[in-house]
Amino acid sequence: MTKLPYPVLVSPLLPEDGGGFLATVPGLPGCMSDGETPQEAISNVGDAIASWIEAAQDMGRDIPPPSTVATLG
């Protein structure tokens, strides 16, 4: 498994929401992806992290440094 620079939270999606799993990155607001399995969601969120960082750079926004602990707000 690829080591991601930011902590990722994975949670199951309800069947009425399409099923599968949702991966969110608490350190990058709005950064998330999904997949049929937890592993697929984590793999997919790696691309979402890269896209989030690229978009933030394009807009001149600060990029939060990776933390070692996920926090819930």
C-alpha cells in the first residue's frame, strides 16, 4: 500500500448512497474520494490529494503541512 502524506479516514457508505467506502482527508478540507473497497478508496484518495494540492497552488492558497494525527472538528 502506498504511504499517503496526510492521514485518511475511511468509512462505509450506506447502500442508498451507492455503497462502497468513502476516504476523506481531514487536513485538506473537501478532499475525498471513494471506492468499492477500503483499499480502493485509499488508492483513489491519493489522486484527490494531488489534485487538491495542485488546485490550492494554482489559487495561491496555503497548503497545510501533513500531520501525523487525524483530528475531527
